[in-house]
Amino acid sequence: MADPTSDRPLRVVLAGFGLAGAVLHAPLIATTEGLELVGAVTRAPERRAALARAHPGAVAYDTLDDALAGGDVDLVVVASPNRFHVPLATAAIAAGSHVVVDKPLAVTAAEAGVVAARAEEAGVVLSVFHNRRWDDDFLTLGRVVAEGRLGALLRVESRFDRWRPALKEGAWREGGDLADGGGLLLDLGSHLADQAVQLLGPVKSVYAELDVRRQGAVVEDDVFLALEHAGGARSHLWAGMHAAHPAPRFRVLGDRAAFVSEGLDPQEEQLRAGGSPLDAGFGRRAGSSAARIFVGEEGADGEPVTMEAGRWAAFYAGVVEAIRTEGAPPVSGAEAVAVLAILDAARESAARRTVVAVG
């Protein structure tokens, strides 16, 4: 385990070098001060070649056990399919390494709770990559709320709309094995629920509709959740693959004003295109503001709001600080477990066609 007093970079191994590992995590790790990407677990020849091109100093390993054998890995980042999150995270914890797990932490809240408990017992940092907390629109909304411009929040409407009417052949997220944790509920639903909790606090109850719409689909690709929060506010959350016309990304109603934002944070698109968090303009959208504030009938077009820059890299800066200072991680294991408890209740609600208590 890393010595918190040491100035050397923390040695990081990626457990998985597919889309999540190669495109989302690796560029953030490589550009975060205090981190050094020293290896990745991947057997596929094409992924090993991609690792060598993008990160020449990183070693390709067949298994996580191989990577951990030397005892000098400070941080393991689990970026594998969902079914492997728990075994890979627990192996890293047993080896004394700190751990980041791509969301969701596990397929169920019970499994996630086991991982969180083991990390606490071992005295290692565990954090979960709920990176959408650092989207440009969510950061902008947080600033507006903190400034008091919306007043007390009454209702949050939040969506991740997609137009992907055809199945992606061979994708594990499209498979029907429950252990794989495929489908939109654990995918985009994890982000939606996490953001709702960050805005409105703990959730008391859930009503959910989980539907399978696309031809040949076997897991939910059309999701709606209605959450009642302990403070009395409500959130309505959508994710779907048949949104030929997307609604606003956020529509947030307060007792003084409303916040509306359109479109998506640009960071994933920029990373997919080979961009880097160090690029000028990274995390910023082109063109005019995507967000506006509305006050009743005053100004039908609303007041434009200056957008914050998206900054997913802040997650990894927070991980470094947590390890160095033995402080709180940017997303705690307990927070990730709480999100999965909401999603567990949502699945039960959809099956029973009724409101289900969370907890």
C-alpha cells in the first residue's frame, strides 16, 4: 500500500482495457498529477497493442493476480463488465491496494455492501466512478442551486435519451443473464439515481417502469423511475434507446424558478475522439449556453446561464487526495451502495407494479 507521506506517483493498474478502461479511465489517470498508469489486465491482442501505443510504459497482464504479484500496485481501477466488479475489487482489497470501481459497484446492493465492508476492514480507499457528478450541466445546476436562484427544490426531471433502435451485437449489456447486470437500469440508471440523491437527498420509495422495446432485446431498454425523497421533493428519471426527439436533459423546478438544460456533457465524445483532459476547451461545449433559468411568465425564453466546464478528471484528483490524506473519497462505497438499493427497489417495483420502500 502507498505510503501517504511519499511524493512518488501512485502506481495504477487497470483491470480491463475495453471502452471504459481505454477511453474513459486511462486518459484521466494518465493526466492526473500523482498517478502513474503502470499496467492493464487484458488478454486480447488488439487491446494489448492499443495499450502499447497509447501508454508505452504500461505492462499488459493476463490476470489481476499477475499484476498484483509484485506487491507494488497502489491503486486498482476495475473497468470490466459488471459481473467481474465484485471478484476483482475484493482481490485488490485482499492484496492491500486501494480500489476504484466503474459504476455500478456491483449488480446488487447486498453484493456492493460486502465490497464496501471489506475495504473498510482492510483500511483501503474504495471509490466508485459516478463520473456524471462532474458533467458540465450537473455542475452548473449545482452552482445555481447553491446560489439560491431556484429556491427550495420541489421536483427534478432528469433524462438520458438515446436514439439506438438496433441492438449492439455481442455486447454484454444486451445479454439476459442477471449476473451480467446488463440493461439500462444499472447503466444510465446508476447515474440518474446518483445525481438525484446528490440534489435531493436520501430516497424513501420508488415506483418504476422497466420495459423491453427493441426487436430482439432481452433486457430493459426503456426505463422510468419516480423517486420520493425523504425531504419531500420528488425526482422523475428516464433513460431510453428510442428517443428520436430528446427532451431536456434536466428540468428542475424550485419554488422561485426553474432550471432547464439541453443536450449532453461533451467529455465522453471528446475522449472517444482521442481528446485529453489537458486539451484547451476540454469539457466545454461549442456554441451558446445550453442552460436557462425561467421565472414564471417573465421572459418566455428564459435567462441564459453560463455553463461550467465538465471535469471528470476531478474524480481522480479526489482519489489521490483521499489516499494521500487518508480522507474521504470523491464517491464513497456507502454512497454507491445507497444508489444500488434504489435500483434494487426499482426492479422490485417494476415486477410488482407498485411503489416499493427503499432500505
